[in-house]
Amino acid sequence: MTGPAAPKDPEKARPFFYILKDKDIFGERQKDGTGIQFIYESDGRLINSAQITGNVTDKEELTLLETVEGFGRLVHSIGVSVETDRPEETAEFVFQMYGKKDLYGGGTNLTTSLKCDGMEHRIYLSDYRWTEDDHVPGQIKILFAAPERMGKVSVRLFLNDGYEAPPEEEDLFIDMHSEEYCGMISRSLLQLGNPYRIRKAIEKSKAGKEVTLAYIGGSITQGAGAIPIHTECYAYKSFQLFQNRFSTQNNVRFIKAGVGGTPSELGMIRFDRDVLREGERPDIVVIEFAVNDEGDETKGVCYESLVRKVLKLPWKPAV
């Protein structure tokens, strides 16, 4: 004979998917001495997050994430956790909805204060009265009382009854020394080009002479997604690698001219202003407009023109 079974908590069984999972964050210093991390979810980013991080493939659910109205129909509550090396401190989490008429001021802010100890807090959408101007899910903000706090954030969306979430998949370990991985990398190099100018810059650096590395491009060059943006971006990382391998006495200089949203059409103009400023003569120039040149009206003419322009500079830098 058994006794009565304890009732199960329906919230624990509620389906969910992640839009952020252990994402690195960094509280960039503000003028008032606080720190803030922005994570933009507008312009299709929330859908991408659901697809990539949450493995969501259901077209109806992805469509619902396009608007605040659909978001409210799909999402029951939001689970948020923030973890830093100072678990006793408190952070404020804000999921800001953008307004239709007043972009940044007209939408609802879903907020919670939580300890930075990795424990999950729930935001229940039923606790909020939505505004008439609510339009699209906008951005996530994580605010710290002190600046330059580093940590991780996870955000998952618990779904209303009638919606299902895909099973959570574990991240696969990638053996970067395996034969398969090394073979893939070797096949990715289509053309080595002529490395003569790069070799000259390396020889110059090894001889103790000053060498300048310059990077121009869009948000990838600027460091979008890198935490912190200035020291974890690919431009700074590759500059550091060059300096560590080929510098003899800290003689390598760094110029970063990445501006988010700019294509090579603007890069043609910005190169003189942002790279050759004050008589700079870079020895190696990295040009990146891979994303922002999608749909380029010049069909690559501006990009090629910028490459040729740099190659024809009198001191013959590597590109």
C-alpha cells in the first residue's frame, strides 16, 4: 500500500529553449561609474538566437518571435541567470521591447534584479501590462553597479501551453588536432597568393624596426560579439600573435578602423581618414567587409578598388 503522491510542479515540466547559454558578458564602463552589457535581439537576431542556441526549427514559433504580440503568445516566462566571480553582487537584467512610434521609450521593459551567483530567476510575462506602442523585441541589457565585471549569462524562454520546444542538445567536443579537423582546415585554403610583402614586414619586425598593422572593416573588425570588444576582437588577437612571434622589442603598432554597418563603398572613403591619418604608413593592411557587402550594388567593384588602392601605395604594404 502506498500513500498519496505529491503533486508535480507544472513549471518544471514547461517546455523551453535557450536564446543565450553561458554567453560571455562584460560590463563596459559608463560615465556614472556603472557597467553595462548590451545584447541586441532586433532585426532577426532573436530568431537567429532561437535557431542557433535553442535549436528551434518550428516556423510558427520563429514567426511569433518577430513581434511583441507574437512573443507574448509564445512565451510564458523568461529564465535568467548571471554568474561572475563576485557572486555576492547584484545585477539588473532588462529585456527591452522597442516601440513602433517611440523606438527606445515606447516599449515594455521586462526586468529583474538577481545575484551574480548563477542561480536562475524567472520573469513572468503575466506580471506586466504591455504598452500600446510595443512593436518588436529589442535588446537585452545587463547592468552592474561597478564597471568591467566579466561573467556569463544564460536566458531561456519557457513556452505557453500548446507549444513545444526541441530537445536540448549537448555541445559536441571538437578535437582540433584530429585528422578530420586538420584535413578540413587544409582544404579551406584556396589560394596562398604572393606572400612576399608579408615576409618583408616580418623581416622588418625581426630586425627591430617599427611595423604597423592596420585593420579596416565593419562590425566584425570592430569586434562585435567579443567580450571585451577591444582586446578580444580578431584584429587585436592577430596583432598580438604577430607581435609575440615576430617582434624583438615591442616594435609593432596597431590601428583598428572597424565601424559597424559600413560596407566597402564607405571603406573607400574611410581608409584615408581612419587608417592613413596623420601620415600613417601601415606595413600590413587587413580589409574585411564580408557581411556588410552582402547585396553590394557595385558587385565587388568597391572592394576590389580598395584592395588595389592599398596595394599601389608608394611604400607597398601587404594586403
